[in-house]
Amino acid sequence: MFPFVASIFLLCLCLANAINFTTVYEWDQFHFIRPAGAETDTSNGQIKDEYKPGDVYPRYMAVFGERLFLSLDSSSGNLVWLPTSGTSTAPPKLAPFPTGQFHKKDNCNSIQMAYGMETDTDGRLWVLDDGSEICPSKLWIFNLLKNDATELIHHFPDTVVSHAYSNRYLRGIVLEKTADDSLAYITDSFPEHIVVYSRKLDKSWSVKTPGRKWECLALSADREARQLYLGRFNSDELYSVSVSELKNEGGSAAVKLIGEWTGIPYRMLIDGANVLYAAFTTQSYASKWNISQPFREQRLHEVGELDGYWPFTFALDANGNLWVTKRNETRHQLLKAAVGARSNLFTVPTTLAETSGQQEITESSTSSLREESTPPPSLTTGEAQNLLGVFFINLSPQSKLIGKTQPRPQSSISLPFLVLLQTCHCAADPEIGKNANLYQVHFEGKSCGQQTVFQ
């Protein structure tokens, strides 16, 4: 038994470290869905029919359900969405989000320049709007489950984010869901501070970081000692700070140097398994690092040469897929890879999930994505039951699955082996789903999520 176990362990270890991307779409030229009346409405000057790839820089991305959202660094309408899959082999047109009426140049009730964006587990899309020379910056929150309704617009006070266009540079945003609030942490690259926003209070404040400015940020999955990781502006240095220090309105935070990347990062994110992904200006590769280990940069994806200042951007969906845009001067590509871990927003404690309705929303919004995922190797029911005996070692007496509860089988296999079997999709049971990643399991009374069961 144990030689077999060791062989499977090593095989799964290799598969867990490899990330194989598949191409979803390719564009030689972007085409846009024109809003009604755009031909005659001169106020809607931001939306044009098409752009050459060299004119457009995808900067930030978010995914929810069957839609993918992009902010485009261009002088034209820059918040768009597209379907994650389609029946046609041709790449889809990009549609203005939420509608073309939200893209009116120098109209301060419209979106002026969208940058960082995130989706939360309650079906909201949070969008940073850096504004324009005329319009101050703001934070938009849209409810994707209610026809993209505008749920909230927060106007940053001048004391938090400067209303002078030349004195602000809003870029990245990450979200934290607490027991009674949703918080956003935001980089504003010109001042030496981090911006914090509370949805419960509809209030923002800044925390000073003297001597350092920030370009990008990512939030760890460790809820007990959560860290915010920060990419220093125009630097290869990576820092961290405890989020507890960011609750001190108007105070200062002590940041800690973690290490130095091989490039200057402009985009970072951390998944529920504590893997940090980073993309770098002008570099033809993206990297990763497991923040639970000493700092060691590993290549995530690398290509020959890319003629782009921001060649990649990425986002995680609710089904454990990493979505990546890749850009050079002549072509754009949308790539996807199964990494087996979702956003750390989905590592919510059971009590919080029950009070927020997170489980219901997650299941309904990701059902179609589950069907699109690459299925694991087929197993007979007997084989699945044997492997399920491996999966549920050390779990509580009742292991909760999506839609049902079943008794825990017994096994003597060690926990690290379980982790890799889980990551490699080594178990499947036709009665409870095709993929081991669909389980929602409680380990020692703590909900460990639906994707990577063991952190």
C-alpha cells in the first residue's frame, strides 16, 4: 500500500506545481458593442467601435459567474465585460459595463477611469474610479445579482484621496469580509499612505506609511493573522503589514520588507491556499510565491517576448480557475488554468457564511462554471468510495457536502497526502459531483471552503 501511496504522492506533487494554461479567446483587434445612440450622442465620447491592440492595455480583471470584467487603460471607455465562454469560436465583442450611459466623458456622475476591481461572495462588483481632471475619484459598488444595479457610490473626501488629479493615483483594491463588515484596502500611489474603506460605515480613511508609496497589493488568506502584501511604487521590493494596523484611522502603520522580486510588480493577488501571484512591468513572465514559506520567487508563466508595458493581468473565479490576459502590440489572449484554489474571500468561517448567505450565492453563481471545468479521471463508484475514505481522514464525524451530509469514512493516510490528492482531483463520486473540489468540508469545526479543502 505505502509504495503506491508514495508514487501517487510524488505524482500529485508534480501536478500541483505545474500550471497549464489553455487559450479561451484571441483578438487581433477589439470590437465593442456600441450603445444605442452612440453615433449621434457626442457626450458619450468614451465608447468607440473598435481599437487596435496597441491602443488598449488591459489593467485589471474580475470574474463572477459567467462574466469576466476588464478595465482597459485607454483614453476611451474602459470598463467592459465579456462572457467566459460562448458557442462561437470567434472572440466576443466587449460590452460597456454596466451600460454605455455610464461612460460619459467629464460627466462626474459617470465612470471616468476604472482601474482596480474585485467581486465579493455576495455578488457585488467593486470598482475604483480614479476620476479625471474635472471629476474626483470614487468607489462604485454594483450588484451583479440585481441586474447590475448601482448599490453604492462612495466619494472619497479630499482629506483621504486628493481631489487634485495630479496628486492622486488610485490603482489596486482588495476586499476583506469580516463578521459584520466588508472592508476595502486601496493603493493610492502618489501619497505615502494606504486607503481603507468600510462598507458598513460608508466611510474611508487613510493610514500613513512614511517614506513609501505603493503600486499593488494582495491580502493573505490567514484570518487569524491577516497580512496585506504591498508592492512598492516603481520598485521591486515586497512588503507586508498587519491589517490590524490599518483600522487605526489617521494613524501610521509599520511595514516589513519581505524580499525583492526580479521585476517591478504592478498586479498581485493571493489565493485561498496562500499562493501569491505577481505580474511585472515590461517583463514577459509572471511569478508566484507561497507566503507560508520563506520568500522564493517561482515562475508561474513565461513566454518569449512581449511588447507590452503591462503584459499580464489576472483574476481567480469561484471555481478555482486562474484567468490571465496576455498582451503584446499585435495580439491579445485570454487564458485559463485550473489552480485548485479560489480567492481568499471564499475561506469564510461557517458562522459568517450562514449569516451572509454566501453559500447559496456561491453555488448558484458557479454552477455553469463547474460544468465547464475539465473533469477529473473517471472512477467507478467503488474506487471513489475507497478514495473518499482517504479524503475524509481527520475530519469531524459528519463531513458536510454541498446539498447533503454523509458520515466520515475511516482511513489512516496522512494529511499531506490528502492535500495533494485533493489538489489533483483524485476522487470523484457520481452521487455527489464530478470533482472533489466541489466539497464543502468542515475540518475541526472550521469551514475550509469548496475548492482547496485543506489549506
